[in-house]
Amino acid sequence: MKIKSFFIITIVLFSVWVLLNNSYEPVLLIIGAAVSILIALIFCTKCSVFSQIKLSPKSLFYSIAYLFVFMIELIKSNLDVAIRVISPKLPINPGIVKVKTVLNTELGRMILANSITLTPGTLSVDIRDEYIYVHWINVEGKDIETATNSIVKKFEKYLKEIYG
Amino acid sequence: METLKLIGAIIVLLGSIFLFLGALGLVRMPDLFNRIQAGTKASTLGTMLTLLGIILLNPDWTGKLVILILFVLITNPISSHVLARAAHFRKIKLSDKTIIDQLADDGVEEKDDINNSKE
Amino acid sequence: MIWIIISAVLGVVMITMSVVAIHHKKITIAILSAGGVSLIASILYLLLAAPDVALTEAAIGSGLTTFIFFYVLNKIKKHKHVEE
Amino acid sequence: MQNIGIEQISLAVGFILLLIGIWGMLSQKNILKIIVSFTIFETGLNVILVVIGYIRNKTAPILDTTELQTNTAEKIVDPIPQALVLTSIVIGLGVTALLLVYALKMHKEKKSLLINDYKDTKW
Amino acid sequence: MVDQLLNISAIIILLAVLLSMYRFLKGPTTFDRIASFDTMTISMIGLIGIITYLTERMIYIDVAIVYGLLSFLGVIIISKYKEKSL
Amino acid sequence: MLRNSLILILILGLAAIMLSIFVDYTPKEKLGPVAEHYANNGKEEVGAANLVTAVVVTYRGLDTLGEVSILFLSAAIIGFFLKIRNEEHSKNQIVIRYSEILGTGAKILVPIIILLGAYVFINGHLTPGGGFQGGAIIASAFVLMLIALPRPALNHRVLSIIESFSGLSYVIIGLLGVFLAAGFLDNQIMSLGTFGTILSAGAVPVIYILIGLKVGTELTGIIGNLKEIQNEE
């Protein structure tokens, strides 16, 4: 498990290095590999965050699908905000509701919370055990099931496949 | 080539309009949480679109701009989450239109730092 | 022309923020505004063709100075709380 | 004044920041506010120093394109004030940190942040 | 044409900065000011991008990356201070 | 009231002086002689694409050594001020409201930020930035770690070992310049390499890496000391 985490973090750091330098000279690649391995050795001997990713073709497919769903939601959310801001009457109906999630890995929960923050009219305020508290700009239902169905479900089916 | 540049410039313009709408939302919304919502969403998409347009304008700079876009995409929601959490902890008044606040009903949970370390 | 407009707006924002930094009652806002003055100054350096200085001002002048301010302020506030 | 450029505007901004910083340092009573004014003073000073090295229509002294590597002196701004300002910012951080820790110590002794309460060395 | 569009975008971003500045001056609570500070700095990253294109120096993007990092950390640290858990 | 009006008079006087300077200000048309020498010969003499780096590390290298020692001195004085009563390390920890999202974000971001700092000081002779900026970015990564994670520990021994090692190496490289090249801190003790690639400019990248490590550990030490006193009493 540790070796997998170390491997993934080295790959991530190395790709960040290559993107930053924007060139493929062998000297640069060697220095980048050395620096990435050094940082991964010093700072990530204990971290388990990256070992939660499932490496399989299916999860890759789901990640790409998730990215598309997320982009569409992000653009919808911005149009929504734009309409609300421009309209003179400010049609808002805010409240803080509680939703339930079945994800139990740290990385998956963070990505879920970030996605909730960037989708139409919702902002994750707090996260406790399996509940996420969400500030909703236009509350449609006060009980947990309704809120969960309309806020979380659309992302969760993808994230469950990727992070378990 | 010229059409690509024109498309890039239009995307930059679109991004700047979203940034402007975000700032407008910041001014017009009635309470803090709605302001944070408007500010975060619009400024994230606005910055992403602006940088995307610059990638189209000059494809040589792709690497650093992609890093910057990913960075904004990760950090901006986190910072607004932390801000909203701190504001709720300090009991900032929600606007009068608010109909429900389940977090306040569940009470403040004082967590000690020892229990939470999963390592 | 565009450069003059950008630098003039940035200058106005900087001066307003520095006045806020000095005359606001809350010390938190004062420190935040001082950090903001530094951050905007770094864009001004960029316009003045000094990217090295801009990077230094963003990383050191705005970043670390603000962090040290907040750590010290937090310690002072806690001390006061114990006293009361 | 038809040839007004960003250097004049930046110089004016630098001078105004300098004056605001001096005003704050002299008129404020709270010691943390005095340190905040000090950082603003420093920012204004750095802006003025950078403006001194600026030459209109020339670019940053970093020769990363081949076009800049011939006839360099006609294409770049002055690098020396920039190097000095870099030094000044770093030392400013050290001085600010020292001032703050000193303020922390004083607060521990006197239980007050107001400068009027520190009367020991006044004569 | 491209340059004119970019100039207009830069001016719109400056208007956004001024609007956030209004909220910064007026905002009733400290948190409103922090939120407006956040929006202001994020908008400035877009401004740096436009400046980079107009001056055609790629190296300025480094400044934008560091800028984004520092504004994020500033917001985090002041929120944590207000939350009394620094 | 009298005091305020005196200050006002002082400010007005200074403003008058500055106004006269401002009116007389004429923008520069061309570089001064020293800067012109640096601009035309810097490429052959130093080999660094970033001329500001060339001035900071080589032409004005002694000033940089002084700057690093001032920073070291201030870090040491701060440590001395704060560490004086560290023996009776009382155990009433403050309650930290741990946020899971921020914690996970910090775990992802800290290595990337440290890599960014390393990039800034390794490429100091080609792109903007250098040792001081890279060190400050690394210190910011530690700030994020200290804020976000529940119980981080800084190992001050390792920090001081890295700091002393890099400071010592910096001075030794400077002295090598006296024996192998033209003078103290001369960078031609190694070959200059091809202009504009990462292995160019002789000893400049090495010096900047050492400065980066030293400044990073010093600033991290200051932040760590400030963090530790939060838990006392």
C-alpha cells in the first residue's frame, strides 16, 4: 500500500515538474525525477491519500465521464448565478441542509465537497462523519433524502467507482 | 490561425464577464453565505476561461497555464469552504429569507485534535 | 493607453487599502489590508518590468509577513483572554 | 503633460504610500498598527526604487529569447535597482519579524499594546 | 482585433476589482471583507494572464502561480484565526 | 491635538519636498554606464539569462552574503526571545477544529508547493525568482501544514543541520572562487555551459540552491517557533 502511494505521488510530482518546465531535455528530466523522488521520500513516507485511487481501466473511464459531468454542472452553475445576480428581484430562498454520503475515503470526500461547492446554488459548509452540511441557495426539500437525491447522487455514482 | 486567436480572445472576454458578475454578486447578495457562493463559483469559472483563452492565443505556454488552472480549481473551493465554516462557527447572521439551518440545530462540535488523526 | 488605465486603477485601490489599513479600528482588517497593498504592489512591479521583484513581494512581503502578524496577534489575544 | 506614462503614476503612488506610512507611524497609538504602517512605508519606498530603474518601452532584464540576446543594452530596463529592492524586501521581512516578536515580549511585560503605557525609557 | 478584445477584458476585470473593493470598504463583518479579498485576488490572476499575453513574456506566468498560492494561504490563515484554532 | 497638528505640518513639508521631486522627475532614456556594462557583458562574464540573478549572486555577491547573515541573525534572535522558557512545556493543548476537507487538500498540496519552491530556486538563473523566493515558498508550504494538519511536528534538529550545512557550503564555494577563479564568489569555478540551459552560469545554480535551502529552513524555523508558543500557558 505504501509503495503504491509513493509511486503515485512521484508520478504526480514529476508530471507537475515537466509541465512547469515545458521542455523535454534529458538533463531536466533527470533533475526532475531526482527532486520528485526526494520530496516523495521526505514528505510522504506516511501519507495514504493517494493510495485510495483504484487503478483500473474502468475507473479511468469513469474519471473521464466524471470530468464531463462536472464541467457541465460548473457551466450550468455559473449561468444560474449570473441569472440570479442580474435579475432585479434577487430570487433566493437560502438555507443550510444536511446530506448523506456513502463515500468513505478522504480523497473522494474532498472531491465530492469541492464539486458540491462548484455546482449550482450549493456550498459545503461542514463535513461530519457521513453527513455533509450544505448551504443551498434555493431550498427544494428540507429532509435528508430529498436533498441527497438532488445534490449528491449525480456525482456519487462516478466517485464511488473511482475511489470506492 | 487567426480564427483560433479570435476564439481565444472571445473566451478571455467571456471569462472577464464572469469575473465581473461574480463581483456584482458579491455586492448585491443579502448575506455572507450567498456572497461567498456568488464569488467562488463565478470567479473560478472566470479565471479558468481567461487562462484557457490565453492557451488558445499562445499554445507555447500550455504547461504552466494548465498547472495554474488545476491549482485554482483545487484551492478556490477549499478556501471558500474554510471561510464558510469559520463564519458559521462565529454565528454570522444569516439573511431573513433563510428558511432552515440544520447545522445550527445539530450544535457546535468541539473536536479535539487527537481523535481525528487517522494516520 | 491600457497600461495607464491599469496602473491608475491599481494605484487608487492601493491607496484606499492603505488608508483602511491605518484608520480601521479592527487590527485584523488592518493587517489584511496591508497584505492586500503588498499583493497589488506586486502587479505594479510586473507592469514596471520587474518580475523578480514581483515574485519576491508576493512570496515574502505579502505572504510570510502576514502569517507572522497573525501568529503574534493570536498569541496576544490568547494572553488577554487568560488575563480576563 | 501629454507624455504621462506608468512611471509618473507609479512614482506618485509610491510617494503617497510613503506619506501615509509616515503619518500612520507617527499618529497611531497601538504598537501593532505602528508596525503595519512600517510595512506600508516600506512598500512605498520599494515602488519608488523600482520606478527609478524603469525605462519606457523596454522589457524585463531576463534574456530568455534569442531576440533579446543581441544589443541587450537597448532593450532592457536597469537591473541594479531591482536587485537592491530584492535585498530590501528580504531584510524588511527580518526587521518586521523582529519588531513583532519584540512587541509580543513587551505585551507580556506590560499587558498592554498602547504606546502610552510604555513609560520606562521616557525622560 | 484580438488586442482590442483583450483590452476590453482587462478593463472589465478592473471594474470587477473596483466592485470587490466597494464590498471591502462597506462589508459589515470581517468575513465579508475576507470574501471580497478572495474574489479580488482571484480576478487579479486573470489580469496577470492578460498582461502576460500583451507583453509577450512567458516568464510572468510564474508570478501568477505564486500569487494564487499566496492569496489562498492568506484567506486560510485569517479564517483559521477567526475560528480560534490557529 | 497639538501633537497631531505638528505631525500634519511635518507631513505637509515632506509632501512639498516630494512634490518638487515629482515635478522635476524626467524619465530615464538610456541605461547608466554600470548597467550598460552588465547588460552587454553579463552574458559572457556570468552566463545567466536572468540579469538580476547575475547582479545579486555574482557582481554583488558579497551583499547577498551579508543579507543572508542578517536573516540568520534575526532568526536566531527570534528563537532566543521565544525559546527562553521552553523547558516547562505545559501540556494544555488548544482545541483545534480540524477540517477534513482542508486536511486532505493540504496533504495533496504540500508536496506540490514544495516542488514549486524547488523549481523556483533551481531555475533561478533562467526565470524570475531564486533562493530567497524559493525559500519563502517552501516556508509557506510548512505554514499550510501547520495550519491544516492535526498534529504536525517540525524537527528542529534536522532544520538546523540543513541550515548550517548549506551556509557553510556557501562560504566554501565563495572561498573556492578566490583560489580557482578571479575572486570571492566568482562563479567560473565550473564551466559556464550553454547559455540559456539549466546547466549554465557556472556556480550560480549551486549557490542559489544553497541559499534556497538556508532561507527556507530559517523561515520555517521562525514559523515553527511562533507556532510552538501558541500552545504554552
